[in-house]
Amino acid sequence: MTRCLCFFLITLLIGFCLPTKIFSQKTTSSFIKGIWMTHNEKAQIKIFRKKNRYYGKIVWLKNPKDSLGQKITDRNNPKENLRNQPLIGLQILNAITFENESWKNGTIYDPENGKSYSLSIRRKGRDIELRGYSGGSNIGRIQIWTRFR
């Protein structure tokens, strides 16, 4: 009887504790590291850590060449001397910090218009939600990126 009661209590304890461990998704800072497919599936971004900050660079483009067969470059960069650099390898996420289960205080560069925006990122299940904004964080654009690797 005592053995049966012990088995029941252990089973009950495991039954209550295990789902909490499995279903809780406490976000760690390293969750963001890896390769992410952008919302429109036109690019993959590798996010990496350097010192205590996170950065991201373009590692793949769906269409890496223009209609003339030339590598696509950062042609909209406000700095004229940077307009010939290829988009593949271009760092577009900068100086992001991790705080309270989200990533903040960074910037994202949009090569389609040559502008940089303030950035915050949070985990959405297996994906990440990026919010780029200028001025207040209430006004801006949201994108969901999916983990590629």
C-alpha cells in the first residue's frame, strides 16, 4: 500500500511539473542566434552575438542578381561610397541588447529604401517578431521571421 501511494505521488508530481517545464517558453538571449527567413521569404539573415550585443547580416537572397546578371548592391544607401557593396554579407541588424525576455535598443537597416530604424524583437513561439520604428515605438512596421537553421 505504501509503495503504491509513493508511486502515485511521484507520478502526480511528475504530471504537474513536467508539463510546466515543457510548455513554458522562457526566452534566453541565445534563442535569437541562427539563420532566419524574412517575412517575404526574399532573404535569410544570420543573427550572431558579438560581445554582449546581437547583429545580423544577409547571407542569402532569393534573387541575388539584377536583370543584367549583376550582383545586387546597396544602391539606396544614403552614403554614396557604400552603394556598390553587395547585399549578401551586408550587416542590417546592429547593437541589439537582450533584456526582460526581448531584444531592444538596436537598429535595422532597410536596403530597399536606405533608411535605418529603431528595433525591438520578441519571441513568438518558434518565430521572432521584429518591430522597426522611427520616433515612438507605437508607430512602425512589424515583421515575423521564421527560423531557417
